Amino acid sequence: MRKGIISVIFLFFSIIVTAQYSLTGPSYTQDFDAFGTSSYNGITGGSLNNVNVLLNGWYFIESGTNANFDITFGTGSNNAGDSYNFGLTADPDRTLGGLQSGSLNPTFGFWFTNNSGAPINALLIAYTGEQWRLGTTGRVDQLDFQYSLNATTLNNGTWTNFNPLDFTAPVTTGATGALNGNAAPNRTNVSSTITGLNIPVGATFFIRWTDFNATGADDGLGIDDFDLTIVPSIPASSDYYRSVQTGDWSDPATWESSPDNINWTVAGVAPTSAADTILIQNGDTVTIDGNTSADQLFIQNGGVLIYSSITFTVDDGVGDDITIENGGIFVLEIASTPPTFGAGNPTINVLTGGTLRVESTGMTAAGAGVNADNFIYQDQSVLEYTPSSPFSSSGVTFFPNADAFTIPIFRTTSNIGFVGGNDSTVINGVFEANGNITFEGDSHKYFRNGITGTGNVIISSSTGRKFIINGITAELGGTGVINVNSMGSGGLEIGGSPSGNITTVTSDKTINGFVSLLNTGPGTYVQLDTSDLTIAGGTSGGVIIPFGSTSTYIRTNGSGRLIQNNITGSRTFPIGHTSYNPVFIAGGGGDNYAARVDTGIAPSIAFPTYGINRTWNIQSLAAMPSVGVTVTYQFATADANPNVVPPEALEILMNDGIAWSIIPGNDSIVPTGTDPYQITTTSALTVNSATETPYCLGKKGGWILPLDCIVECRSQKQNNTGLISFEVNSCAEVNSFEIQRSSGGRPFETISEVPPDITKNRFSYSDADLQPGINLYRIKVNRLSGSIKYSNTTAIINDTKGWVITGVYPSPASDMVKLAISSAKTESLQVQIYNMSGNILKQWQQNITAGSNIIETDIQQLPTGVYVFTVNENGIKKSVRFIKN
């Protein structure tokens, strides 16, 4: 009989037209006991009004292959996916709920019309969440709460998450299966107030619970004892506010308030723009979850504000409107939706170190979104873009209000792909790309204050346009590579500011392609400090500077070097320290070379006043340099020390890490050009690959070098063997003698070691591996004290003609001075001694033999001073200086 009555009633109600509940009073309650203990099939429109008019306004809907319009009576023993009328078998206390499966997903909710006679701005919602089945242990299941101002069914309209009203299943352990949802351990009281609403009289409002898809079999979850109360409007508070925990903006528990900024209590209402000031404090993340407004809002260091839904209005009141302080973060999560700016001129001020983070697209259009005039970016403030989708950039100026001395940072955090178009992109700050990005389109891209970051920044190969850095100061840094077009109108262009440009390389940086420096204002400098700048691309890469410029170059003011790859022909290294002193390297066989130049001569040298006051440090980056190179050094008259008068003949010296020495065959080179001058090696050099080698220029004749005669060395060629002999005054305190040789312009290297013998003062060594050309020899004396001394240098000329002065010693000398000359054959030479006024004091004809010759001269009659030996033979003249005590 009961079943028949239920069937008749169900048939009657199934034809009732579905409708929302009319809310006429201040509150509404529902306990779902009107379900009874039955199941219901084919409920029209999912409206529970068709089950019982006491359930008017409640709806359910299902999705999935097994979706239907049935609600099943259940105690939690059934694991099938369905919408359920939960409760004990004969218990009138009922619960509306569901259980999700792979083929059915239930949703249920309540729809009402505001007929209360006044707009609704806030609702207090409370209910009991009940768990009637545990499907799987060790994980969490829940019902997610959402609301909508425009939905007309459970599956249309715009829905807003409101997490404080979510119900999380309380039971996650124990035996799976049915639970008594009425038992205290299996139920949770849930309540919260939704603020920031605007439900006019006659408007509708929908709430719903969706079943979270938990891992494994889902739980049976439902709601009971539902209570909805209209919260009377509370006037906005003018108190001071500060956050006290992470939470939603609308939740008063997120805040403390104070009438005097001294005495603080838990806030009664959430803040609005009526508040005196609003602080988001260190460690707190506040999420804007409803309509609200702000003025004089400060996001402090460690504080985070997230704009994720509804409307957030920035009003223009007294003082600053929103200030993002150093370490503070303001997050924009809604696509194409920046904050709404009220009347007047409200602003968001991003201070140094503050971050405005964009987590959605549609926010970077020209003059809009984060590029609107309402956003003020201070020096070193950060605009951070996190999506992997492209940002608007064609015709866009980022940081449009930043003056030349205000340098904000536009930071990307993801690989983005292609951006750009046929209109220029301008970033009035630093572009920090921490993901790869490619700019395309028939337009230049302006990075006013440089490019940094870990990502590669690329010009599309299909465009011939430039990257341009044109700020007064700029930065090149980060591990990312800059790839620019090689020739034509492409490449990386630095300079263009009327005030000049200094671009600092803040970490080792590689640029593939050409870099051009514009000479504007007081000059354009790329300053390396301690970082290397690599220009890759071989013949499709290099540095271009204006012809004849002395105020535009790569400034090697520290240990940083200019590196150029794949050198074959002649390549310019436009470097300088305090002045422009480039070096030109030719014939590198495709190897990579590094170069820098210092003001001064380092390591120190005996008589620097007889040199050009510059040191060029050069290194081959090949493990084994494939060929020798020809090197040209450039200097100006202003770079010469007092005792050098350009364009007089110079010699090229190198330092092997132990001592300076003249590069063989490069001892008398006349500079070319007219201030600036250039000196070019007369033969190919093999540049050290293990470390950089210092080179300098000295006055011809060895004026810049000291001589050490503690050991006297001689050499002679016998057949195809070199006989090296040396005499020492004493072997006491000597650890070892090293025989060292230099050939082909290479550094001296040890070819043998001779132990000392206190019974001997004459030693010899045979070199069976004579090299073609000039073979220079010297003896390195390793003392027991750890100090090092060197002999004079001597030479064997093999398979070629000529003679060479290998040294003069001692210097200073008192009575006798020895001139060392090595010759390929017997010669007759004219020897002259000049004073510094150019007067000949002595001259004679000297016969020499093949091998090493020592010419001793009595100088007792000469006054104290500096003198010059000049040796002539058939128009070949060579000189060396010495000092008389």
C-alpha cells in the first residue's frame, strides 16, 4: 500500500514545472527528510521539486555513460556511481549525496530567487558534510563548493570556487565499505560567509557541490542540515587593516583591524577601499575571492596578493593606492582581466624589488593591461610573465613611463616559442628571459637596458631585423645564448643614446652573429669586468665598430676577455682598457682565440719606461693550436712611456709565466700608420693554449729587459747538432740546471736537466733536435732557496743565414761588458758603442765564427750612464743597450 501511494505521488509531482526557490525571508533551511526511505526514477529535469515540494529549488545532474535522472536510496553499502538518498535503512534522517565512478559523476545544488525585498551582498551558509562510504584508504576525497550569479542549470553559467565551503571526507583509514554518516567521526560541520555579492531583488543565485575525482574508488559523500542566512549589510570599515594569516580576502579571519594603528583585534568585516590602510604582511597569501576594492594597500616583503576572481577595484584615495614593496608579490590570474581602476588616477606602484606577476594571457597589449598608465614601475622592479603562451608584443612598449634612469625588469619564466610581429617591440628596461624565446616579424626589437636570463633569445632566421640595446646603461648576463642574424640589417646593435652607452657583461655570455657598436655621445662601451664575451658564428660573427673610433670598443677592465670563434682570415678584437688598443689576429686555422688588454705592463718588467704602457693577453682556446698566427698590436703616442718616441722601432716581448723575453725575429719592427700606430709580428706565433700569454712592446735593443749573468751560456752548431755549454761561478746553493730552448716564436721550454757538481764549473749539453731557423737557448738555475735565475740567451741559426744579438752582460757593468752574438757562419761585423746623445764613443771591426761568440769590451773609461751597442753587417743593423755603473 505504501509503495502504491509513493508511485501515485511521484507520478503527480513528475509533471510539476521545475522552478527555483523563492527566498522571501532572511533564512532558509533544508534537512532532506522529505526524501523518505525510497529511490526515485526518471526525475524530470533533475528537479527535486518533482520528488517533494519541500525540496523545491534543489537539483541534481549526472554526467558519464551511465548518467540518468534517478536518485537511489542507499546506506553506503553500494559502490556503484550514482546520486544517492543516503541514510540508515529505516531512519527518516536523510542526506542528499552521491558517489562518483568511471561512468557516472554526480552534481547537486540549490537555486533561489531573491524576493527578500532588498539586495543581498553576503550569505552565511552552513551545513553538515557526511561520509557514508569509504572507497579507498590513504587519500582524500571531497565535495567542491561553487556559486554562480548567472547559471540557470547546474551545468551552464559562470561558476566561482569558494573553498571555505568545501567538504573534505573525514575518514581516510580503516576498512573500506559502508559508514554511518550520522556518527560524529564521519561528519563535519561546514560554514562560511560569502561576501562581495550583488544579488538584486528578483535576481537568481545558484550554488552546487561537485564530486572531486579522487584516486581509486570514490567515497560516498553528502550534505545534511543545510542553512542559508542573509547577512545584513555591514558598513565598510575605515579602520587600519593587516593580514594575520593566509586566507581569502572576504574572510574576516584573514585580517586584524585597528582604529588607531596601535590596538589590534580580529576584524569584524573584510577591508575595502574605505579602510585607512591595508597591509599584507610577510608570510601571508591573500586571495581575492569576491567583489571588493582597495586603496592605500601595501604588499610587504614576503606578502602575496592573488587576484583570481570577480571584480577588484583600485580606488584613488588619499596617498598611494596599491604599493608592491621590495619582496612583495601581486599575482594576476584571470586572463585579460587586470584590476578595475576607479575614478581619478589610481595607480599600482611597483617598488624596487617588488614583483607584479602575470599568470594568464591577454595582459600585455599596447597601453593596456600591465602596460597601462596606472602601473608605475620603479628602478629594478619586476614584471614577471609565467605562461608558456606568447605575450602581446607587436607595437607594444613595456614600461612606457620609465625614464632613462629607471630600469625595471621584464622577466619570463617559461619556454614561450614565437612572439612579435611587423611592429616594433620596445622594453624600456632589462629583458630577463628564463626560457627560450624567438622574436619574429619585420621590425626591430628594442631591449633598452639589455638582455639577461637562462633562456636563449633568438631572432627568427626569416627576418633581417635587429636586437637593439640603446640605453645609457645596459646589461648582458645570464647563461642564455643570444642568436642574431649575421649580416645585412640584422644582428645585435648596441648604442644610439645621445648620452652614450655602457653595457656591462655580468656573466660569461655568448652571442651568435654580429655585434655592432654605435659611436654616439661620449662613446659606446661593452664593459667585461670579470666575464668573458664570446662572439660565435665564425665568419658569420664578429664585432663591428665605426672606422677610426677611439671611444667605442669592448672595455677589458678586468679579467674578462673577448673571445671570437673560427678565426681564419684577419679578425679584429676591438678592445681597450683606458684607451682603444685593439689587436688583430690573422690566419688562425679556424681556432678560437681570446684577448684582453691592460693599461700598464704586467707582470712587471725591469725598465717599463722603455715600453708601450699596455699589455695584451692572448690565448688560443684550441687544445693544440692548428697553425701559428700573425698578430698586430695597436697603440697611440699617448700610450708610450717616457723613453719611447713613436714611431721609432720596437720589439715584441712575451712573458712565459716566469720572465719576459723578446720574441725571436721580432726585435726591430718599425710601426705602421700615423698615431695610432700598429706593430705586426714578422713571423707566425704559436699562442699558448693552456693559459693566456702576456705580450708587450719595448724600445728596440732590449732596453726594457734586465740581464742576469750568474751563468754564462754559449752555443755552437756541430754538423746537425747544437752544442750548448755554460759556465757558473759556483754550484753552491744550486738545486738543478735546466736547458731551455725556444724556436719558431714559441715560449721557452725545458729540453733537459743537468745536476750540479761542486767540483765543476763548466757544463755542456748536445741538442740533436735542432729546429729550422733560430734556436734560442738559456740556462734556468733552480736554487735551493726556491729562487730562480737565468743565464744570458744564446742562439744557433740552423738551415738559414744571419746572426743575432742574444744578450749583453753584466748590466749594469763596471769594468768589462760582454756582447753575445750567435751566427750561422763566419762574419765580419762593425761594432760601435753610442752614448744616449748619439755620439760614437768606440768602434771596431769584429770577426765572429759560426755559433756563439762573446765579445768582451773594456768600459772603465766610460762615465756612468746608459750606452748602446750597435752591430752592422752589409746594411743590417741591430742594437742592444747596457748600463755602466
